[in-house]
Amino acid sequence: MNRNKILLIAAVVAVVAIGLVFAIRNSSTSTTDVQGTIGARSVQADEHNPFTNVAYIPATVDPKTIRFEKLRMVDLASKTQTTTDAQNCKDQQFRESQSQYCQSVSVVEKVKGIEARYSYAGPVISSGESVPGRDEFSVYFRPEELSSVGSLEKLNREQASSLFDVTTSRPTIQERVIDKAHSQFCAGNYVDGNWTKTDPKCEDQVQYINQTVASPNLLVQVDLHRPGRTTTN
């Protein structure tokens, strides 16, 4: 084999080798991209302040029925992690009943807290009667806020209840409502239970305004008792 043939064969081998390496690299990059797209997951960490001394109950509840129930030490979530599986979300987007499975929430950090649990009589319904039974709500305090109390287990209900003052109020909220003075509605009547316009071409002209209204809930605030403080409901 002369020298020219050897050089030619070497050149061919080099070209094939370069092409093979290029193909392997492209294949590897493509696989990584696909896996990254299909298996894409996002993780979000959220910090929480679990200590709150307020709760909301229906406005039709009689505040006089609020009653202290229990005081105990509990573990509270202070940091959570939400993992979203993008591909699973995409797969479940047309399955409303299973859409929540594309996200999972786990507790990352916990802190100690003291739970003060209260109950109240069921809200009054339109007929003037109260819903049977009692519902509950809880508020949470830092252990150091009650460090002077000593062992919680040694307190009876009356002693534990005396540690707190309970006040209630009904806040106001902004509500979007129809501006009847500046709205126009098409004439019509009900046909077989359905509203039918007299003129099918008529279009309602609806305007909205924001107005301040009473909240549908009572705000219940539980504070540590201070001598001389007056409790109002």
C-alpha cells in the first residue's frame, strides 16, 4: 500500500470519527432537553407566621355563645415546600377532579405554639333557628407569651379561660354590585322556566359600582388578659 492510499484512508477514518462524535453529542443534548421538558418540576419554599390571635366566624353567630374549650401545646408549620410537576399538571388539565395531584405540599420546618381553642353555637339561619351543634376555631400564641403561666396541664378550663380577653367586631368590605341607576335591562319574561327577551336583538347594558357593606363574618380577636382591660362584644 503506497503512501497516498494510507493518507486517504486516514482522512476517511478521521472524517467518520468526527461525524460520530458530533452525532453522539447532539443525541446527548437532545435527550437532556427532552427529559428536562417532560420531567420539569418547580419547587417553591414559603415561610409562614403561624401565630395569629384572630379568627372569623359567620356574622349570624351570637357572640355570647363563644366559649373557651382547651389550651394545649402544638406543632405549627412555619415553612412549607410546594412541588409542582409541570407534566402531570398538563396531563390533568382536562380532569378537574384530579387537577390537585400535580402539586404537593410538604412541611419543611415546624415551631412550637400554644393553641387556644374556642367553640360557638351554630349560626342562625333564615328561619330564625340556629344550626344544631357547635363549631370551633383556634388562635395561636408563642410559648414565651405564656411562660409565666407554668404547666398548661395543671390549669383547669376556668383558669385557662381567664388568661384571655375575647372581643368581636363586624368589619366592612368592598363589594362590587350592579349600579341599577345607570344600568338598562331588556324586557322579557319566563318561558318554561327560562328568561326570554322580548326583543332577541336587545343587549343588557350593565354598570357596576363598589360599595362598602358589612362583612358576612365576625372578626373574633383573642388577646392575652391585662389587668384593667375591659372586654366588649
